[in-house]
Amino acid sequence: MKKILYFLFIMPVAIACNKSTEGDIAADSYDIEMMESVPEKIYAAGAAKDVRFASNPQQIERKVIKTANLNIQVANLDSAKTNIDRIVREYNAYVSADNRDNNNYRFTLNMTIRVQQDQMEKMVQKIEEQASYVHYNNINAQDVTEEFVDLNIRLKNKKAVEEQYVKLLQRANKVEDILKIENELRVIREEIEAKEGRLKYLESQVTMSTIHLTAYQDVYHVERAPAKSFLLKIGDGLSGGWDLLKNIVVGLAYIWPIWIVGGLLTFMAVKRIRRYRMKRTKVV
């Protein structure tokens, strides 16, 4: 009778323990399954938010990148450069690139200037005042609102995925599961850093507009030959005399018909004169 009572007492306890163990195993399995389904659930929720966000376009702040390309001719490049540097300081801008190229015919200045977007057009007008002639002034506007919104939503979703992976990592017990979660965390964090970097770049381009400036000055330069020494002048004289002699000989060769006709006339004249003298001698 005592054995039966002991058995009846032990069985419920054993069954309860068994259920508890199965529950822990099921919880671990559920965590791993959740880890695999986390991205899909988070991205699905993000997509729904994206649809709601797009349905209210008036709430979207436009993100526009402005770029100006300016090519001008100036009377004096040094003076123009001094004035342009003053204009840069006046508008709290900065020069990100400054290159100069000089040759015998043109002095050229290439500058890249970054300025607050709302000040760009005023600054361009100020720079144009330094020009004697404006070849072109092009201002381009690139709307990156769609990319900006998309990056923000994707970044928010990835951070939510990262948070879920961190929670799963805190609950994981197996080494295999811990390694798997840490690898997923590494990948998602690299993606987050890439998107944050892209967002910072876009924000910088939107906030600060870019002016690509080319200014040049035409130079009318006449090269002078260096002075020659006395010996060089004598050498040039001898060379010039020899060239003159050759030209005379060539010129005489060109008039050979005149030499022949002249020779014949001279021969005939000499012959007649001799005959005439011989006749006079006989008469005397």
C-alpha cells in the first residue's frame, strides 16, 4: 500500500519536470526560428509604414543638390583671385580645390567652392562681377528626396532588426546559435554603417552647394630672340654670303638663253669690226 502511494506522489512531479524541460527546448527552438523570421517581419512592417508615409507627400521635405558651373574671362587674374577669396570669406564658404595653370598665352584658375545652398546664387552673381566676359553660367538641381526617404526607412528597419538580434543573442544558450546570431549582427551593422554614410554624404551635398569656377586671362606674349655674340654674327655673315653666291649661280643658270644670244651677237659684232679694219688697212 505504501509503495502505491509513493508512486502516485512521484509521477505528477516527474511529469511536471518533463514538461518544463520540453518547454525550455521549445523556447530555444522558437528563438532560433524567430531569428530567421525577424528580417521578414521587420521589413514587412517597414514597407507598411513606407506606404503610409508616401500617402502624405506634403509632409516630405524636399532634398535638392545644387551645382553651378561658371566660366569667366577676367582682365587681371591675380586681382580677380584676390576678390574671389574675399567673396568666399564674405559668404562663409570654403574652397575645396584650387588649381592654377600658366602658359605663354593664357593664365587659368580652377576652383571648387562649397557654400550654403541658400547663398549659392548670390555668390555666383558676386563672382560674375569680376568678369570682363561670362562664357557660361549653368546651375543644376538634382532632387534626391526619394533616395533620402528610402534610405531613412531602410536604415530604421535595419536598426529594428539589429535590436531583435541583440535580444536573441542575450537569450541564446548554444554556441552554434550564438555564433550564428553574431554573424547576422555583423552583417546588419555593416549595412547600417553604409546607409548612414550615404545619408551623411547626401545631407552634406544638400546643405552645401558646389560651385565649379574657371577664370582665365589671355596673355599676348611676344618672344624675343636672345642677343648673339660677335663670332655668331660673323658665322651668320659667312653663311649668308655663301647662300647669296649660290643664289647668283642658280639665277645665272636660269638665263642661259640670254647668254647664248648675247654671245652670238658679240661674235658677229667682233667679226664685222675685224673685217672693217682689214679693209681700211688695204686702202691705206
